[in-house]
Amino acid sequence: MVAGVASGTLATATTLGGPPTVFYLSHRPYLPGAVRDTLVVLNMVRLPLSVLALVVGGVFVVVPGIGWLALCALGGYVVGQSVFHRLDAARYEALVLALLVSAAVTAGLAAVLT
């Protein structure tokens, strides 16, 4: 569960379109579940473009066990669905902002220190 939250947060916070999309959606009258579902759909739309870019660049590699990872991701989505529908919208917005800021700081530090 922790790995899923960290992965989703970092993936959303460090992609080019992630932070503006989250910022836009968090300032709309949407429930946390609707924001989460919108982000998942947007990522699924961008996925083929990412895979295509990796293939064209000659760096696409299929990791052994990817099927298990996909099943775990699907399971995490299903479990997360029930969690997100119980979240208070105001608390969710504060949490999202805190996670985006912490992910941005982490990414910035990683870029400077490496």
C-alpha cells in the first residue's frame, strides 16, 4: 500500500503534466474519487505515448514479472477506490498539496545532489 501511494504520488508529481493537472483538479468542486479517477484515465491515455517513445528510442524493455506488477496495480486501484470515497474533500486537498510539495522537493534535491 505504501509503495502504491509513493509510486502514484511521485509519478504524478514528477511528470510534466501531473502537477498542473492535480492543481487544476484540486481547485474544482470534485470529490477525491473523481480527481483520482481522472488522473488514472489521463495516465492511461499517456501510457501508449510513453511506450511508443521508449520503443522509438530503442530503450523499451519488458521487465520479468510485469504481469504480477500489473495485477498488483489493479488490486491497489480497487482497494484505493473504497479509501478515496471516504475521504473528506477539504482534507484531501490539503493532503494532495502536501504530497505534491514533498515530491517536488524530493525530485529537486535528487536532481541537485546527483
